[in-house]
Amino acid sequence: MDHMQWPQQAVESAAGWRFFRICEADSCRVFGTDRATLDACMASQAQTLKHDRTTTVCRYQGPGGALILKRYNPRSFWHKIKRAFRRSRARRCWQMSYAFAASGLRVARPLMMLEHRFGPIRRTAYFVSESVDGDEVLHCLPNLTATQQVAVAEAVREAFARMRAARITHGDMKASNLIWTGSELVFIDLDAAQTHWTTWGWRRKHAKDRRRFLKNWQDQPDLLALFDNI
């Protein structure tokens, strides 16, 4: 699906005592509401990209193409209690994917958000999106030609301008969370992204985004200079 079309994709929502799900129709049929299905796919049919105390991320070859499956792991019993009544990171990813797209920023197409619950208490959460073909800016930028590097820098400047116009922030602007497709910049990992309703809050988080992005190149002055005016 074209990037400009997916924000209008038809989605279904369903809720019960033990789950809450928002899902693009085809993904609903593949994964249903049972977390066991997702866990089984991640355990036996997917390539693990990341596994730590907070998240497990896998690439899974679905019927329509490669997908990214992400499970949010509670770090401890007390962490589970702390997050039980808050908006899950999976739901934030779903909502902010649409907010970024509405602002003209490209993100991986979201396909499903699933929260397992005990009544109002949120437990394990999952987020499914399309896999983006491209390379992390952190790793590819040093190896690009000068012309290609300028193209990336221009895309980054435009992205920051669009975020300023929409008063949204990413929250974790590591260059590994930006994918360069060869012609477009794609944001991933929107776990900490926000839409801001106050100027003060937006300015503070926007400045943090900018500092975090520039930190990627602090030991590479030639690359750092590309981003002087973001």
C-alpha cells in the first residue's frame, strides 16, 4: 500500500475483559486476539532483531510481506503494576504512527495493536507494523557518497521542520531509529513519541530530540556539519 494511502486503511477494533485490539483487517485474520499466536510466531517463525528486559522485536514473513512484531516485556512485578493503568507503549505507537503520517512524516505502516488485560489492568502488549526496506541512518550515512549524504541531511531538516509545525516529538532520536530507503526518511520506534499541547513542553522535548540526534555524530565532525541548521 502506498504511504499516502495507508492512513485511510480500514481498521477494526474489539475489546473484551482480557484484551483490547485495533487492527487492519487482514492482520486481524492472521493474528486474532490470542497472544499465544503472536508469541508462537515470534518464537518459531521469525528472525529475532532485539530481545532485552523491555522489548522483544522480530521480523516475520507474513502472507503479504515482511512484518515487524514487537512485544513489550514488563521488567519486574513493580514495573508491571506501575504501567498497568497507563497507556501502553503499543497503543502510543499506533496513535503516533497516524499523527506522524498526518504531519507528512513517513513511518512504517501500523497493522495491529494488541493489549492483553485483566479487566482495566493492562498486561503484555504487542505492536505489529510493516517492515521497511532500507538502512539505519546511523550505519549507512558514513558510507554514502557526498551527494547522497546531502540528500539525507535535507530529508532530516524537512522532518524536523514538519515536527516543529505539528508540535510532535519522537522521544528517542537515535539515528538507528531512522531508516533511509535511498530516497525517503522513515521513522521507526515511536514508543516515546508525543503530541504536545503546550509550547513549553514541546520546546523542551524538541530540543531534547535535536540534541539526541546530533549526539550520533559528535565524533564525526564532517557528518555533524551536515546538520548545522536542523
